[in-house]
Amino acid sequence: MILGFPAEGYAYGIGIAYQVVGRSAAYMFTALFIVPVFHPLKLTSVNEYFCLRYGNNAVRYMTLIAGMIYSLFYMATVMVGTCVALDVVIGIPFWGTILIYTIVTTIYTSVGGIKAVIWTDLFQPTIMLTGMTAVLVKSTTDTGGAEKVIEYAKDRIGSTDFRSDPTIRYQVWSTSFGSFNAFLYVTLMQPAMQRVYSTPTVQTARNLYFISTPFYCVFMLMATFEGATIFAYYMTKRCDILGAGVVDNINEILPFAVLDLFQDLPGLAGLFTASLSSAALSTMSSLLSSLSAVTYEDL
């Protein structure tokens, strides 16, 4: 979200932001209908449900394997994107960042367990929000204000497409309602269920979704609009850094812009680094904790 959504907003417009509809619907569905079923079971591994439901472990192990593969590839994707960005911003070698992040995350997740994961997850969004706000405000100000952003980035902001053509990258129907299944799956994964099982009552678990969903949607919208404001900023300079080949990798758009925007403001590039690091560590710690739980319990 911190790195990819601004890049998508810059390159293809803010159409990806319609995912907030599918996410909100999926999270509310989980809160109302899934949490009351799963919470009373108090399972260590969510995969145990299939043994209880079907009386054998066939589906349990199939789901376990699929979930582990998904988690490992997802962690790899998050880590690679983050390390590409940090290589641009602070010049730490790619392999060095991977090593540092992996060691740090493994230590605090191992020592503190799910409690450490949840506490760090509490503080990390604050840092993420601060970093996103800084980029939004500075890029908008340097463009000349909100009106200028709308003028220069009108094709990015006005990228809404209501056609039913499935080949369109972000048409409204598939991006909004079509994303429901994908995000419903996320709520049934071990990281989400560990949080549900950590709450004392069904209502508390429901409140977890009721409170966090609006915040998550705001974060997603902010991240997407970052891309549009950065695009407008570079249009004032008559330069498309992606189209002109100034950046080779789409993941480098945001870190390149941060270095450019904050070159005369010491510390703010570091704030972006902290914001991006918080996002990466949050994902890594949640998935490491959940993989530990299912490996121990199911295998």
C-alpha cells in the first residue's frame, strides 16, 4: 500500500482506489457472519476448522500448503519492493536491507509472539500516516495547490471507467465489487484469525473490524492520491519520470519523488524510510507469527 498504490496512481490513475468498496464489504461480511462462527472455537490454527467440519485432515492440509505458499510469496514481494525503494533513498545494498529486516522482525516476533506483533502494529500505522501526509502536502504545495493538482493530473484523477470490458485495468465494477472475494479470503487467513482469537468476546472481535475498516480505507485513498499529486508535481516540470525512463522500476517512483521533494528538508526522507519500513515490518511480523502457529499446530 505505501509503495505500490502511489505507483499505480501515478502510472494508471486512481482507479485502484475503488478497491475500498470490495474491502469494506468483505470486512463487514466477516464481522457480521464469520466472526460469530469462528471466535467461539478458539483455535490455534484456522486450518483446524476443516478437521472439525469434515472429520478428516485432507482439506486441512491442502489449505495449509496453499496458505503457506501464499504467505511466503507475499512476504517476498513486500520485502523486494521495500528493499528496491530503500536502495534508491538511502543507498543500502539490496541484500543488506533484506538481511537487516529479516533478522529484526524474526527477533521481536519470536520474543514477543502475537502480543508484540499487535503492539508494533498499533504504532506502525501512525508512522505510515505521517509519511503519507508529508508527501501529499509537499507535492500538492509545490504543484501550486489542490486546483493545480486537479488541472495537471485530471486524466489520473478522472480515470473512472464504468464499461464492463474485463481487459480494462481498473474499471469500476471489477475493481470495486470484484475485489470482494480476494479480501474476504484475507480475513479467513491465519494472521486475521489470530487477532480474532486474541479478543475476549465476539463483540470485541467484531469491533476490531468496525473500527479498523474506515481507517484502512482512508489510508488506501491517501496512498492512491499520492500518485496523482506526484504526477501533477512532475507535470509542472514537464517531465514524466516513468515515461521518460528517469526511473527504471515502477517501485522507484515514490522514493525518487521523496528525494526530489525533500532535498532541502533534512529528516523528511528519513520519515519516508520509517514509514515504508513500518509497513514492511508489519506485514512480515504478522505472517511470520501466523506461519509459526500453523507449522507448530498443523504439522
